[in-house]
Amino acid sequence: MCPISSLPAQKQRGVALVIFVIMLALAGAAYTLASVSLERMRTEESISTQAVLMQAKRALLDYAVTYEDANPGQYGFLPCPDRVDTTVPPEGGADGGNCLATAVNAMGLFPWASLETGVLKSGTGQCLWYAVSGEYKSSPKTKMLNQDTNGAIRLYNPDGTVRQGALAQDRVVAVIIDPSTVLPAQSRNYDDSSLCGKDYTPAAYLEGNGLIDNASLTGTPLANDEFITRGIGTDEVANPFNDALVTIMRDELWDAIRSRKDFATDPDSKMRRLTEALAECIGGYGEDNLKRKLPRPAAVDFSGADYRVDENYSDTAGASYVGRFPYEVDDSDGALGSSYAPNDAEPVLFDKGYCSALIAGEGYKTWQNWKDHFFYAVSSYYAPENTTVGGAPACNGANCIVVDGTEYAAVVIYAGNRTAGQVRNEPAAGDSDTKKFLANYVEVVNPVGDGTGNYTPTENDIAFCITDADPFDVVSCSE
């Protein structure tokens, strides 16, 4: 075969064109294969990352569901993040002693050692980060955590619109974050002797769109913080961001917790037992004074005061007949007079001597965390006053409350799950106080609030009644 150089010029040009076309085709094929390979790699990374994020979420939910097993009366708490490099706890351990002030959101590395998951890394090889709402962290604890406690985190879409948290009751409880690959403005210091690098600088791993910064928290009690999740191409914009997030919402956390027997409506559930014990405390108060009068309730509306504080659940000085279960009953004692009030020197109902079974066990801690859910109505005849009373039965059809067709001296009600239209937000973080409305908790026939009325539950409330008898007795008066 003749070399190309020996061919006529016209044939040389023809052969060269063929070679060029072949080379161009090979280059195009290589580019296509490279693009397909890169896209496949990104897809596999995304799938792997999502699986790891969901594994971390399941571990956190399991922690919340089982937390009460070792901490009687306390439900729903989540671990603190791994925030600082310490020997106790070691790497991957939740920082109980360094988890900021009460009700302050906390952020750090995912506490894989405390959750016993082993090190969890995303598809890009990064250890996960984690942020938890201040009222849900296990240290230091808030004074009240239950199914109506809102999260303190809002999540935004890549375009800056709100994805979760537009309403107070829809805010996020916790986020698990894949920081993904390092961006141009970031510098990460990795300790090769560690499993996750021991680099606790959020800005080296997390970022935002210039308005929302995943690496920065307010550090203020009960304040809301904002996070933004990545989207297609957000790592190439003017303010690049590439964090992938999975959230834990309030309702999904508490739906899991309420699967425990403690919240079932069977006779042995903890909430039924606690409601009964609280009714026995009320009956004990009546048995311990010669007038056989019962205390007044605390207010329903705290007028802006903190629903988390026990002492705010003090009985009312005025003539009230329905409200929250009272923690202090000094005004009722005063209405009876010091010579008749039971253990007049002690204002706390639980400490007067006949509620020992409640305060000695886990019941008191449960009440502390669910105290906004317990309500109490007293009949007008049995409300405290400094007058002598006659014998029982005393209800005459016009001076007592009614439950399921029977007159009673009083009733204690546990308000169950929210029903349609009920919202129970506390007056914090700029939220409106919707806890102050009785109708957002109790579903009974006719709670008129004048010492009479029909308190028969119509939905999921649990009720125990104090009988119009001598001595007082406590009976279940709800299904």
C-alpha cells in the first residue's frame, strides 16, 4: 500500500477528511459516554445519600419513641448533636453538657455513636450533620414537651419559597444534612485519626443562598432558624449551595410515639391512670376538709404567661368552675379559711399529703410534660367557700355538672389528640396564643363554665368523675 504522502493531493485530502470524520465521531462517542457516566455517578450518589439520610432519620425516631423507657414520664426528646471535640463523650457522642441553653436550637455532627448506627456517610463520602429544635433536645430539657410542642425550624425550597414551616404547627422538629462536596469558599480540616474529621466548623460544610444560611443559628431561646435544600444547578449559582436535607416533622414523631400502649384508650394506658390519679387528688382535697369542698381550677387562658411553668397553673381567686388542673390551690384554701383548708401552709396540691402515689412515681413527671392537656370542672355546690355544707348527695338538678346523664361533684379530663380545626400554639416565637381556647382541647356536650353543664366527652377525651357521695369516690365516666 502506498503511504498517504505518495498519493495525489486530491486523494490525500479525501483520506484526511475520512480520518477527521472518524476522529470526530470517536470524540463525540467518548463525550457522550463520559456524560452518561457522570450522570449515572450523580444519580448513584443521590440514591446512596437519600438512603443514609433516611437511616439517620429512623434512628432518631426510634430514639424519641423509646426515650421514656429510661426516662419515665418524658416523651419525644431527641439527642443533642456532636458539637465539640471532647473525650467525654467521644467522637460521635451527643454533647449533653455542651448543648447550649434551654430552648435554643442546636447543630453539629450527627451523633452516630449515641444512636449506635455506626458512622453514616453520604454518597459523596461526607459524615452527616444534624440540627434539633431547642424544645426537643434532651439536654437541657424544656419544662414541658408533648405532642403540641412546635418545632423551631423552617425549610425552604431551592428557589427560596417555604417548603415546611409556613404555619407554626408545621415547623420542623429536626433536620439531617448531607453537606456534600466542598464548595469554592469552603475549607475543611480533616483529622486523619478520626472517623468524621473532628471539624466542627459549620461554615466549612454548610451554606445557603446568600439570604438563608444553613451554617448559622440565632442562638436565642424559642427563636426559629431557617435551612434551604439544594436543587439542580444550585452549586453553580452566584451563591452556590449543595446541602441535601431530610426533616422530622412534629406529627410524624408523635404519631410514632402514640403507638405506645401509654397513649392507648385501654384501661391500663398511662394517660388513663394519670387522669384517674389526678381525680383522686381532687377527691382527697375534699375528704381532708370538714366542709367537703373541692378546689377551683386554674385558668384556661394564661394571658400571655408561660404554659410550661408549673406555678402558672394556680387556681383562680374569682368564681370559676372550669379550667386547667390546678397545681397550686392557695386561693381555694383561702376561700375555705385556714381552720378548714387541708394542710393550709402548703399551697401545692400534690404536696398536701394525699397525692403521694402521684408525686412518688412517674406520674408527676408525666403531668409536668402534659399539664396543658388536663382540665377540671367543679360543680357550683362543691366550689370552695367559707360556709357549712349539708350531707351527700347534695346535687339537686341545678347545682352540679352532668356527665353521661349522672350528676357529679367534679370531673377531670385529659384532652386527647387534636381534632379537625384544633390548633394549640403557645405565645412564643411570635406565634398567636391558641392554647387559651377551651374548644381547642376539650370536646364535651356543653361546658357552660358556671358550675353546671354537660361534660360528657364526644370525641377522644378521657374523663374521670368525683361522685356526689360521702365519701367521695372516683369513677371512669368516659368510654
